[in-house]
Amino acid sequence: MSDCVRIRELIAWYATGSLSRAESTEVTAHLASCEGCREELAATLQLKVGVESEVRRMPRLPESAWKRVVASVRGRPIAQIDVGSFLLGFTLGARVRRGGVPVYGDMRLLGRKIRLFNVEKEEGE
Amino acid sequence: MLSDQQLVRRVAAEDEDAFRDLYDRYADRVFRYGLTLLRNRHLAEEAAQEAMIAVWKSARRFEGRSKVSTWVFGIARNKALDLIRREKRGDRVPDVSLVTPDPAPTLRKQELVQHALGELPESQREVVFLTFYEGLSYGEISGILGIPEGTVKSRMFHAKRRLAEVLS
């Protein structure tokens, strides 16, 4: 019976396959000989399916959220100098964003941006 | 395809393409975790945005000792709890329409699950979400919530018992 208490503590994570190999082996061995715990596993699996289904029906995060996130992390440009082309070029710029004023230098190589440096001066320093 | 850890390393170097990839992998999951905790769509959206901004800002401090998912959900939880603290609990109106209604009339069982989950205290609801939807181990959940593993197991035990009572 004390085995059943321990096994039932673990059974939710057994149902999702997230136990360690040793714990999983222990639960499997116990289930082979315990009908009560097999019933508990069946009920847990049903609950898992219900929860998964419920969460999948929740709304998705709107795309507008990405725009707000990226605007916040980029900040507002206050100065920028570009030389070269899209394929090979350099950018030196500065932005204002919440918490600091980063000055950055990027290199463009074959259309890919590579950050060379980013120095952030904290506001109020 | 880059692993989560590789993406975070690139985000730490301010690679916006990598951040978009990481955002695509996590923002929606973080939003749903927020919905589970806050039961309010607008607050959950705000929490998800703040969490992803914090991921960008703190990527340089991620040392790779935990899984990226554990780290991201930990940040998301802190942001959701900050919002709960900011909002007066009594003033928040829970969204009753968190899920899209399904026209099929045979969804009685699903409605029961929705009702049963809504009845759980948030401390139990998040353990149920992180276990059954995110597939996290009790050790990982313990790390996200900052509570002992035994407490995670105990919350799951009580949640299952309450769910069984409501669903029976």
C-alpha cells in the first residue's frame, strides 16, 4: 500500500513520460501487479487529454504583440550612419529604449546582419 | 534547425532573427501559461510581451544550467505574478470566454474539464498546465515555481482529487 502512495505521487509524470528512467521502471513494475494504480493511470491519462485539448482551444497570442515586443527591444533610433550596400556594409547607430541608450555597430555581409559591438549607457549614469 | 540553447546564445549577441525564432517557439506557450495563471486575456497578453522582452534583455545572463523552457517559464511566471500584484486582485474580472466556443453540441465533457480547471486554485492549475500541457518534470516545475519537489507532487495530488470530484 505504501508503494501505491509513492507510485500515485509519480503517476502524472509517468503519464507524460517525464520521469527519470529509474522512476519510470519502478512505476512500470508496480503497475504490472496493481490494478488500482492501473486505474489511476487510466484516469490520469484521460485528464491529460482533457487538459491538452482545453489548452489548445485557448486563443493565440495576436501578431500585434510581436510588433510591440520588437519595438520595445529595438528602441527608438536617434542617430544612424550607413555605408556600403545591402550585401556588404556597415552601420553605426544609437537608440533610446527603456533602461538605456545603446550605441551599436553592425556589419552586413550577403544580407546577414552581424553585430560588431553594442555598448549600452544606462539612463541616469 | 538551431537548438533553444543556440538561439539564446545568438539572442545574447542581439541577433534579431534568432529572437524572432525564439519568440515563435515560446511566446504563444508563455501566453497560454499566463492565461492559465491570470484567467484574463489582456493581462496574459501583457505578461507574455513583458516576458519576451525580459528574455531578450537577460539572454546574456542565461548560463545554460537549466533548460531554456524552464528559464523562459520562470520569467513568464514572475511577470504574471508582477501583474497580479499590480492589479488589485478583487478588481480583476476573469475572462469567462478564454476558449473559442465550439459549435458541436457534444462537448459536455470538455466544458466540464474547462469548468473543473477554472475551479482549481492558481497554484494547482499551473502545476497541471506545466505537467500535462508542457510535459515538464516535477523537478523542472519545482525550479520554475521555486518550491520543493514534494510540494509540486502534493499540489498535483490535490488538483487531481478536485478535478476527479468535479468531473465525476
